[in-house]
Amino acid sequence: MSDTALLTVRDLAIRIRGAQRNLVEEVSFSVAPGETLCLVGESGCGKSLTALALMGLLASPPLEIAEGAAEFEGQDLLTLPRTERAKLSGNRMAMIFQEPMSALNPAIRIGEQIAESVRRHQGLGHREAEARALEMLRRVRIPAPEKRLREFPHQLSGGMRQRAMIAMALANDPALIIADEPTTALDVTIQAQILDLMRALRDEAGTALIMITHDLGVVAEMADKVAVMYAGRVVEAGPMAEIFANPQHPYTIGLMSSMPSFGARTERLVTIPGMVPPIATMAPGCRFASRCPFRAAQCAQVPPLTALDGHSVACWRAPLERLEEPA
């Protein structure tokens, strides 16, 4: 794993054009070659919007990048011309989507979809591109790859469709892969196989991996670093081991306390009270304040992401160990 960042995101903000409040705000992180960063948080927290912005896939209009920078291999992705961005997408950067049936073209055979990406970015002829597609299906361990090459997406199982998506993402040997909930729709056995596959491919090629997930079990298994997001902001970030051993943001603690575990259960799982308010009606200051048992008057101001105990946390009340009881 390299110490030099491949991708560095600084203060990314995304909004609906004309809106007064940002959907995603002041999001910063970095990922190095061979490293896995997990973006964690509940649905609607801005994880997927962040990924789509990096890939140049935001629905614009109505969405727009309000500010920020995202430096990838010396280029700012957010200011690149559309033609230059197209050369990176699917080539040096690739994305694995949550639901392959909506990402794969149902009317085109699997092999042709993989081969088209190779022809576009590498300039290979039809025969060479098809050979590359077959090689990639073998690499992701799809059974009977010669047969699957000529099948349509609906003829494959969910696990095989996800493997085909991974094959397509890897076809041009990208430096960075963004995986958006890649195992959510799969059963536990297939999920474990896909995670094993992604880990092996990352280690073999030194590819940087950004995984978007709400599953802390996946985070514990895959992540080197974690960025926890709530309502469009990063509230805690740092090495996975540090955050799991010593979470300091009340939202992170709530997420971890709500995880089911093996063995006899003697208590009910913890839940986080309330729900995420709409951005337009959210009070100024800390976006988690309305659901936080430790809120105080100071929480009317936005807490900065501050270094604490080996990682960073955006909470005025941290370290929480010094609090005897909620305010």
C-alpha cells in the first residue's frame, strides 16, 4: 500500500440548483493505491451522491457541484472538460453499481458489454476485445465463462451479474474502483464470495477501492479507513481499527450499537431516536443535534472535523468519555 494519495477530495459540496442548503457539504477524504476506504452511513446521507460526483455522473441539472476539489492522478476531476472526463471513466476510474440489472444493458450480451469498454479505451479490435472479455470473466471466477460470454443479463443469477459488473469495471485495469453497495441485494453466501473476490483483486493489482455501505460488518472486513457520513457531512473519519475501538461521534456510536451479533441476545438492539430531517428544514449547526442525547447550546454552531485519539471527529462534546451524563 502506498502512502501517496491517489485521490484526494477536499470540501466537496453538492446542491440542487437554486437551493439554499447543500445536500453534501465539506466532504473531505483521501485514498491511496491498494487501500480501501469505506463511506458509511444510512440511506440518504450523501454517500452515493459523492460517488456519482467523482465519476461525473450527477444528474445535472438539477444537481450541481457547489464547491470543492477532487484531485486524481494530478487532475481535478471537478473541473475537467467532459471529453477528458470520459477518457477516465471506465478506464482509470471505474464504478460497480448496487443493482446490476439497472446498470447492465438488457439487450446486449455480457461479453459484448465488457468488450465495448475495452475497444473504446484501449483501441483493440473485435477479436482481441472479446478475448479480453473472456479473460475477465475467468478472472472474476464466473463458471462456464465461454457460455456466459454470449448470454444476456437476465440469463445470469444475481451473483453472476455482480461478477460480470466487476469484470467490466476491471477490464481496463483501473487505478480506482468505486463500489456502491455491491453486495446489498445478494444472499450471505454470495456476498462473502464477492467480498473475497474484490479483496483478492485489490491485493493483486494494487487498486484503490472506495466502498459505499451501511453494513458495518462489511466495513470491519474490508476497510483500511472509514469516513462516517450523516446528512451530507463527514462526522467521523480515520483508520478503521481506531474508529471501531474508540468511536467518538454519537452517530457512529449509535450505528455500532445497533449492529446485531452472534450468540444469545440478552437486550434489545439500540436504535437511534427520530429520523433525518429534510435538508431544507434542518436547523443550523450540527446536523445530528436533533437526535443527539449529548446536544448542548454549542451545537447550534457547525462543529469542525478535529483530530482526536488517532482519528477525526466533528462533535463539540468529544471526547465523550469526559461527559458524566447527557446534557
